[in-house]
Amino acid sequence: MPKRKNKSINLLPQEEFDASIVGRILKWTMQTFRIMVIVTEMIVMAAFLSRFWLDARNSDLNDEIGIKSAQINSQADFEKDFRDLQTRLKIFAEMDKNQKASDALIKVTSKIPAGINLSSVSFQESVAQVKGVSGSEISIAQFISNLAADESFDDVSLGLVSQSTDNPSLTVFTIAIKY
């Protein structure tokens, strides 16, 4: 039996194909596309392998979010109590400020000499303004000296002094008291 020769069929002739311009361009594009396929496969493999790293990172971040959420939820009662305490302290500070004003009013009224009638007393932060009517200037001077003698008042100053429009024998006065 005769030996068979391994014949391969090549539709592109080798001798003329490499020599012609079209053949060289065709051979170059085939090699370029082959390289592009290899590069594309490498990119796809890198994306596939990086998915494992990204999944692990995503899992770690989800665990971290869960831990921090649990910490925040565990502190919710403390935060609620803290805010409630702050509200109570604010209310107490307002009441304490009003208490100082009422203490100052008690001290002012205890220092009034005979012959003076107070028409109004107003309080603003740490200053009290007293308006009154008196029959004599001596009782006004006595009232101011009584207030100035009290150590709980920082400053006592006489403001407006005028004659009453209703009764000319009475004197209207205003005193500012810092406490």
C-alpha cells in the first residue's frame, strides 16, 4: 500500500500572498485581531477575578455598617435620656432666673419706706426697673439708700424724677436696680 501524503489545503497561496500589498494587509489585520482577542480575554478574566475581591469588600462594608448601626441603636436610649435631661436643665435655668427676679422683688418691697407707693416693677435679665410715686423727696432718698445698703444689689441708680400730672404734690420717680 502506498503511503499517503498529508496534504493540507491552503486557499491563500503562500508565495504570492506574502508578496502582494493586499496579502500583507490581510495578514497584518489577522494578527492584529488575534492580539485584540487575547487582550479582550485578559480584560474579561481580570474583571472576573476582581469580582471576588469586590464581593469580599462589599461583604466587609455591609458587616461594618451592621456593626455601626447596632452601636447607634444601642446608644439611642442614652441619647433620648440625655436630650430629656438637657430639656429639664433648660427649664430649670428659666425657673432659676425667675426665682432670682422674685427674690429681688421681695427684697425691693421690703426696703420701701413709708410714703412711697410703687406703680410698676419690671425685670429684664439682671436689671429691675421700679416706678413709684412719693409725697416727699426725702422718702425717695431713703428708699434709694435702703436699696444701696443691700449687698445683693450691684448697682442702684435714680432715673427719671418728675412731678405727677394728676396731683402736683406727688413726685414720680424711676429707679434702676442691677442684681
